[in-house]
Amino acid sequence: MKNIAIIGAGITGITTAYQLLERGYIVSVFDKNRYAAMETSFANGGQLSACNAEVWNSWSTIGKGIQWMLKKDAPLLFSPKLNFHKISWIIDFISNIPNHKKNTILTAKMAINSRDEFKRILKKENIELDLEEKGIMHLCECDASLEHGREVNKWLLEAGLDRKEISIDEMLSIEPTLNLKNFIGGFYTKSDMSGDIHKFTKLLADACEKKGVKFFYETEIVKVNHDKKQPILTFNQSNEIQKQNYDGIVVCAGVNSKFIANNLGDKINIYPVKGYSITILLDDKESIKNAPYVSLLDDKAKIVSSRLGKNRFRVAGTAEFNGYNKDIRADRINPLIKWCNELFPKVSTEHAIPWAGLRPMTPSMVPKVGSGKLPGVFYNTGHGHLGWTLSAFTSQQISDHIMRKDNMLN
């Protein structure tokens, strides 16, 4: 198996292309967009956050989803419109509640390994991406939040991650720009990072292309067939339908992975969970001075923030279960602006660029990394809100898995 096609040029697709290239494979990448990282990898929260590894599978999450169902600006918005896909996903999500602790520890371990691999890639390719290695701070507004954080800390420590509880005074010493009147304490993970995921993915794609990866941009995958020996891609490039056999394919197609998998006889239950962001342009000296450099995570509001160099500040978050649409709703953007205004009153939000993307969530919140039923079919998808955090490691996983399969055949 030498000739491999990757479907999707987001963060998982590009890191997978890079890892396979390092292992000596001939790699082609297909994407419907003109550039890499134009979907969910375009303007997310920008965090590489092992500290945010806790999966959402809990009765508390279910309760909040029901409680906030009719609240348009809720941190977690669950549309009451139901279909078979959503119902099956919810049932699978509930069935994974007993795995809450186990999957949180597993995800944290993956994130720690991913961080090391990410740094290796950065160093090897000399990539500059507005990286801030100043840690990530969790903000807690009540005793219950702190108590829950202490319990999660035990799980993270079991995974090998050091996240320490900090007081208000310690929080201000770490990030002096914060207005903390609504918070009583928090947690800090010094080893976590933040940066520009779009810039990283684009630069890594450029590095892959220079090393021989062939990119099919502005190319739509029409069909994925299989002749029982190898997969066959039918694709539309420049209004010309073409067909090509490959020794293997890796599906890294985000929320569309489910449909590709269905055609290949595999069940991968991915639901599109919409997230929003604003990128605040820091156009004046006061805003530049008072925007934080430490990355933040507000558990209650489901909002994160990251500083992207001197002149940009990203605020992202919320979760919306509302099907396959990327409509940017003002009632979902407004909480992000309000959050910034409250925590950083000296930062101007006059120039805030809104964005929405669909996170590919599995019901267990653990990505699907491995083989399909048919020979030469592989998956690296379903990373949810932790695509950047986990991708360097899962791309290693799937590439090593493909090599092992090859060695067994030879």
C-alpha cells in the first residue's frame, strides 16, 4: 500500500498527510475548498488544551440541554427538532455516560502525546503561527464549579497532566487584564498553549506540497466506491469527472465523514455541533494593551479565548445542536461580544469578525481512528472541539496503523 488519498484538508487531514509522507507514502489530498483549513479549522478557539479533555457525557449536560432548549443565547443550545440521526446520536451519547471518567482520562493522555508531537513538527518545519505558550486558565464562578474542577483534576493527574487550582489573586498575577468580579477562583495548566490553527494548517500544507504531496483543491468527491481490493474515488475537478484507484484512503472529512462511511458500509455516528467565534481586531493602543495573552476557558459560558499575535483576539465557544447549517446567528454571536466586554472592558469590540463552524462530534467524544470494514479504508475523524489538540497524535496513530497493516500484507 503506497498510494494513499486523504479526503479533507483540515487540521486532521493535513497532519495525516504529513505523517504518511514521513513514512514514505505517496499522498494525495482532496478538498472542495480553494485552500487548506477553510472549514472547522478556520477560526476556532485556537487552544491546544489537554486541560479541556473532559468529555461532555453526563446527566448534567443532558439536564442543561433540556433546561436551555428555548433560550436562544444559551451556552448549549439543543434544537427541539428531531430526526433519526439526532435521536440515535443522543441515545449513543447517553450510553457513554458510564464512560465519562475513562474517556476523559483517555482524551487527556492523547492530548499530552499530541502536544509533544505538535512541538516536534513545529521545530522540524520551522512554522511560525502566533503561538502563545502561556498556559490556559479555567474560570470558575461558583463553589460547585470549583468542586467539579477538583474532581476532574484527579482524572487529569491520573492521565499525567498537572492542572492546579488557583486563587483570585493568583489568577490576576497570571493575567492582570482580567475583570474577575463574577468569578471566585479557577484552575491553571501551564503546559497548554494557544495559537492560530488556520495559519498552522496552511503552513503545514505548504510544507507537505513542497515535499511532494499532491493537492486537489476545489475538487468535490462525487462518490467513494470499492472493488473489494481497493477504494476508488470519483471526483469533480474543474467540471471534469475523473475516477482514480488508490491503495488506501483516509477519511478526514469532518461532519461529512458519516456519509462517506455509510457508502463504504461503516457506521460512524458523527453529529455536527456548531460553534461560533469572533476575531477582534485590536486597532488601538488601549485594546492591544488590555487584551489578554493567557488563553482562557469559562466553563459556565462555554467560551474560550486566545490571543493571536499583537493585533488579534479570538473569542469562541457555545455549542449548538441544530443540524448541517453554518448560519451565523446574531443571538449566538452577541454572548461572545458581551463576554469580552465584561471581562475586558478596555478592549474595543467595534471590529469583531463573526464566524461559525461545525464540530464533528462522536457520541463518546472520542475520535474514530482506525480501519473500516473494507481493505484500504481508514478513518481519522470525529475530534469534536479538540481537533487541533488531538490531531498531531491521531495522525501518528492512523499512520502507524496503516504501516502495520502494510507489514502484515508483505
